[in-house]
Amino acid sequence: MPAPTIVLCTTDSYGRPTFRIGRERTDGAPHAHASHLDQPAGDACRAVRGWPRVRRPAPAVVTALVVALSAVLGVGVGAAANRAAGAFPWDGAGGRSGRAVRPPVLELATAVLFGLTALRFGAAAELPAFLLVAGAGVLLAVIDLRHKLLPNRVVVPAIGATAALLLLAAALGGQWDRLLRAVLAAGALFLVYLVMALVSPRSLGMGDVKLVALLGLVLGWIGWGAVLLGAYAGFVVQAVVALALLATRRVGRRTQLPLGPAMLVGAGIVIGWSSAFPG
């Protein structure tokens, strides 16, 4: 059986940090056969006097930086979403322009949303996917509230881009089980909502069916608990909003409210509290 390799950390006659690599002899003393190397093997020489220590930023500092950058990004995304929603429909027939919401309400709201998303995930590899869903969700919510429509030109590319970003996150972190669960959850929710839309087309549209596939990707990445709660959270939010509007006589009993914004809010709440039900 070969003798184990050992690393001796020391400094040379000029005070420069070095280390020697060798194998232990039968008498217990090391026999070095390499020296004066510039870098240690991993952190083996960190505690040696004179060895240069690399200070890594504290996790809190990294998280704060990610949150700040995400919030700044959210301002830009919110501004773009505001203009895009104000110009909808995009076929040019209506000649619409301007912003859907008076600035800076939507811009600041998106910045807060992006900051909270970054606070939830930190510098994790899946953060870009969740930020993408957040940005697309802002645009979809505004359009659905104004036009009662979830355009395919937003939902379908968002599904593809989110799946690609989650694939990248799975490859970087070896989290293939999460990716598989995300795909299965998206497919399962899509089928369930499709059946509901076919049974009751007045209460659920095809835009909602495609939106739940997008939400299923991110909810499934977190866990099956998030999928189950997220599937019902939208209906709970919708019921609360409808009751509040009825109580204030803002709508009538026959008024149809768009479901998309409630689905997005419900999924956002579940994702925010998802640490309570991992897996």
C-alpha cells in the first residue's frame, strides 16, 4: 500500500511562502521531493505564518450586493414592462403608446419584487430563472388587468427561457432532481388546468392554462409542497379580492375578474415562504 501524500507548509530563506509535497517514510518522517511551489493545495497552508490569506466576502455582503443589483435591474424591467403594457396590443392597429401605470409606481414595485426575490435565493444559480418569471409576471399582470388577456408572445417565450435557465442551474449545481421535478410539475399543472378550462371555459382561459405551466416550473423547482400550495393559492387570492370588491360595490356578482394576476400573486407568496416546506 503506497504511503500517503503529505503537504508541508513553510517559508523559504527569503520569507516567501512555499510548501513541499512528499510521502511519509516508514519512520514517520516526511520525504519531500517537490518544493518552492507558488500555490498551496486547497486550504492546506492557510494557517501557516507568512502564508498569504485570501479573504472571502461574507455571505451577508454577497447577498446584500445581489439584492441591490437585482433591485436596480428591477427598475429597468419595470420601466420596460410599463411601456410594453401601455403599447399593447402590439399589432399596431390601435396605435397605443405611453405607459400603462403612472411612473414610478410600477418601476418601484418591480424593484421591490426583484429585491425580495434576490433576498430569497441569494446568489444561487436559479436566481436568474426566478427573476425572469418575476419580470414576465409583472408585464402579464398589467396586461391581464387592462385587457383580460395573457398574450402568447409573453407566456410561451417565458416558459422556454425559464426552462433553459433552470437547465443551466441544474447543470451548474448538479440538481437534476429539481429540474425533473420542475418539468413534471409544469406538465401536471398544465394538464389539470386544461381539463378545468375545457369543463368551465368561462372561469378559466387558455392563457391561464399556459401561465400555470410557467409557474409550475419555478414551483416545481422548489418542491412538491410548493406546487400543491401554489396550485390553489391563486384561487384563494382571487376569492379574497372578489369578496373585497363586492363588499365595496366595485364589481357586481356577474363581473368576470382576470385570474392571471391572482395566480401570480399566489405563486409569489408561496415562493416567498417556500423555505418552510422544502422538497
